[in-house]
Amino acid sequence: MTPEGKVKAKLKTMLDKLGIYYFTPATGGYGRSGIPDIIGCHNGVFFAIECKANGGKTTALQDRELKRIKEVGGFTLIVDESNVASVPAWFREMERSSLSGSP
């Protein structure tokens, strides 16, 4: 498994334990390039998570998609080995922000 694959696996296990709805879009040449690795909804709030390995950087296409999601009120996060453990706290903050109306 690749380092990024390990991050994705850890994140998916965490999302499953938290009971959060998500899916991983299949791109395979048919989808739009740059779509984040994990797309989901939690308590009525749309979110997208991009997984990276070893502090990897997002591409211009990924940046474009993450920006578009934020512009329409969704929440985005870039996760790697250094911050994957903080995802539950991110969801709690996302819930607080959505209740106050400020993504």
C-alpha cells in the first residue's frame, strides 16, 4: 500500500467509527480532474477531504475544486500522516461553524 493509501485507509476507518457518510469518487478518466479523495455529508453539512502522503502538496486542479467547494459553503480539509488524528476534532469544529453559519 502506498503512503497515501495508508492515510486514506486510516481516514476511512475513522469515518466509519464516527458513523459519517462518505464515498470515494471513481475518476478513471470519466470524472472531473481534481475531485477530492473523500466526499461526504455529516449532519447536513457537505465536506470534502483530500489525502496526501508525507506533507504532499495539492495540484492546481485539486486547489480549484477545494476552492469551489468552499465558495458554495462546503467544508474542506487536506489530510496527511501529521494531522489525520485530528479529523474528529475537525468534524466537531465543522459542526460548530455550520451552526453559527460561517464555514
